[in-house]
Amino acid sequence: MSTDLSIYPEDIESIPFAHPGKILDIASGWPSMGTTAGGQTIPFRHFPSERGKHSVLLVGGVHGNETEGIIFLHDFIRKYLTGRDTSPFSFHLWVIPVLNVDGLLAFTRQNANRVDLNRNMNTKDWTSEVAKEKYYPGPHSGSEPETMAMETFLAENKMDYIISLHSWKPMINLNGPAMDFAQKMHEYLDFPIVEDIGYPTPGSLGTYAGWERNIPTITLEFQRGLEHETIFPLAEKGILHSFTVLDQ
Ligand SMILES: [Zn+2]
């Protein structure tokens, strides 16, 4: 796979879900980590491990219209976590299937306040300046309830590895000290490892957690527009293999 990202189309859209709300059925009965700007609850769950000392967070749907990342995590939960109360892995697992529930339901990148949640976190480089309306970072950093729910979660739970699932152009975008994880993932997932995506992302989760808090964070970008059923098989092995860094 080419590392020249310019070969991929810039503005292709994801395939929408026929019934977006149905995706959240996978997390029915889970606790809520907060309420969105549009009044939706944000399900999340901790799957504790008896054996492990490390903690991993998988988060999908920071951008509500990037269905590829959301369906990956949906299928991951279905295969590995259905009917379980504990982690099947050697680490504590935390899962946020969809952070931006408003965006999922409306098929928008942003939340119900039209804020790009991946530009809204309290990072040192947060700025109100914005190149395109779709990146609107909010009236101030941390203005959105979803952002505050995520920051509170990260303050209360010390993570050792975070994967945030998105779609744009295929890449393993690493934030913070995540190269070991990226390289393991790359052994089974033929996406380029990218440290700099070519434009600044102030207020992003990768900057907040990866660069400013030293938590290895991977922003995994699927190619937008992929058929949904192809996505989980594409990345399953790579993601599982990246977890082995924690065993070393
Ligand atoms: Zn995204």
C-alpha cells in the first residue's frame, strides 16, 4: 500500500448505516459516561482482567459519519465481548462504541452543536481558527459535553494504550510513544504508518492523550467508502497483534 496519501480521493463519503441507532444495540444495558449535546447517552464499559495490569481503550465514532470505524468496533464487540463481564485479553479493556452519538444518528462529522469533537479537547495548541467549517472547534476548548466526558474518563482511568477508530485515507496515525504498537499493527494491516498527517489537528484526542499525556495513541483511519462487512476482517489481526506490545 502506498505511503503517498495524495493518491486517495479527498472527499469521498462513508457508506451510511441504514439504521444508525441500531448499531448501539450492541451496547444496550451498558453504563453511560455522559450525555451528548443532543441529549443522547454515551454508552461505555469496563471489561476487567484478572490477569492484567495494563488498560486499553477502544473508542469509535468520534466523527459520527465515519461509519467504517464504528462498524469495526461493533463487530469487535460482537465477536470478543458478547455475553462477557470480563476481558478476554490479558489487560483491562475499556470500550466506547460511539463517542459522538449525535453525529452517528444524524450522519454528521460533528455533534449536535456542529462542533468537531476531535478539535475541541483541552490541548495546549487549541485554536479557534479553522481551515474549513467542518473542523469547527467550538466556542472554546472543552465546550462540548462529549469532550468533557472523555477528559473525565481519562483523568479517572489511567490508560496504557488507546485506539481511536476513524476513516479518511488508510493509515496508522501514531500519537505519542506509539511506534511499537503501530509497527505490530502494521505487520498484519498493510496501512502506512504516519506520524504527521500533513495538517495540524489542535484539540484532537491524539494530541491530548498521545502527545500531551504520553499515552500511546493510534488514530486508525480506514479508507472511506469501504463495504462495511469487509472492515472487521481487514483490521482484526493487526489490532490484536498490536496488543502484544503490552506483554513485553
Ligand atoms: Zn475522523
